[in-house]
Amino acid sequence: MAFFGGVAGIIGARKSGATNVVAGVAIATALMPPLCTVGYAVAAHNLQYFLGAGYLFVINAVFIILTSFLGVKMMKLLHDNGSLKTDLRQLTFRKVLVLIALVILIIPSFWSAKQLVNKSVVEANVQHFIADKLTTTEIIKQQVDMEKHTINLTVTGSQLTTSRLKELKQQLPSYHLKGYSLNIIHIASIDTVSEKQLNNRVTNIVNQQQQKLAEKQEKELAKQEKRNQQIKKLSPEIASVMAVNDQDKQKQVVLIELKSKLEKDEKTKIEKKIMDRYPEIHKVEFVQKDD
């Protein structure tokens, strides 16, 4: 991806109306995903993700640079034929160093690609084996351990006999799974009655939780109304009291509607009484009636 992105970038730069759109696409497709993964790995403190994504970012960046360099040389944008040959002779030692660095950089990618291909081949062989030999069972979960050469299957449906399990294990080499061991865990299927009972039980639990939540909210509203009435008695100039929940701080803001204008000192006294008596209230606002 990085190689062809660099090719597209150098072709776009070669045109008379050159823009950075193609180069931007190359960067977005080859560089941004691994770089974002590096950021996630740092936030999650995951060294394995950090090293893998960091390596992918470096190799993609190197191949974009290498492709751009080769493209410039091939199109002779910087030198004519004579100076180009001279430069190549002068840069022989440097080119060797760059080539060695590239080989060292590429070796881990070949190893990683080989591992990925081997895993894909084994998983495809397992799928083929399941499709041919386990037609009467339903696969709930499958796991292939490449290091331990183990195939773990969780199935439901027809019960597998000991002789059948032995036969399945003997047929693994026919599907290019020689050296792999087969572990099968059988789970009894859930009948219709049991499933219906389970659904009813889940529904009852949800209804009970909703009922408890409704009762809790009703109690909180009653408590809040009682508190508002007590606040209203603090001054004859208070027309009404309303509380608003503050979701950020899990506290409340009280809005007090006044019958007439109060002095600042009076408002401060009322506010202090409210804050001292009700710690769940963290702010008091005064509004003039009919404003």
C-alpha cells in the first residue's frame, strides 16, 4: 500500500497541475492507521500494540520515501543523464548502506507475513474439516492455537461418541492438519421450554428493576418537594422554588423565584442558609417574578 501510494504521489507531482491530494490519500491510507494505533497503545499501556503499529508506521514511511526517490530518479526531475551517472557512482557506498538498512527493516515483515499466511491456511483447513466431518453438530466457538498446535471446538447438537472422536482425530492429516490435536467440548442443547422459561425470568428481572427505579425516583421527587417547601419558608419574598439536577457534578442547582427585588445581603443570607442545611445543593440562583 505504501509503495503504490508513493508511486501515485510521484506521478501526481510530475503533472503540470500538481496537487497534494494523491499524496494526502497515500498518507491517510498507509500512515494514519498505524499512527492512531500507536496513540491508542500509549493510552492503553500496551507494549505489543505499540511495537507492532510503530514498526508498520516506520516501514510504510520508508517505502513511501523510497518510492518517491526512485520515481524522481527515473523521471530525471533533478538531473540530466550525465550528472545522473556521476551521482550514482558517488553514492555507491551510501546506496549499499541504504540497501542493508532496508533489508534489515524488511526481514520482520516477511516473518510476520509468513505467520499470518500460515494462520490463514490452518484456519481455512479447519473450516474445511468442520464442513465435511461435523455436519450434524453446531459450532458455538472455535479456537486454533498455533503455538500449541491445538484445535479447540465447542459444539452442540448430536452427542459425539468416543469412537467418533478418535476417527475425527485420525482424519486431521487428510486436511493438512498433521501434528494438531483436537479438543471438542459438547454442550447440551437448550430445549424450547427451557428457553421460554429463561426469557420469562429475564423479563421479570427487568420489570423488577424498572419498578424499583420508578419507586426510587418517586421517593426522590417527594423528598425534593418537601425540601422546596422548607426553603420557601425561609423568606416571605420567595414565590416558588425549583431544583435542577447537575449531571456533571451529581448535585443540584436551586432556582428561587422572588416576589420582589431583594438586596444583595438578603440574598446572601438565604443562600448561606440553604447551602448549610442542604449539602447536595451546590448553587443557588435568584430570578425576579414576571421577568
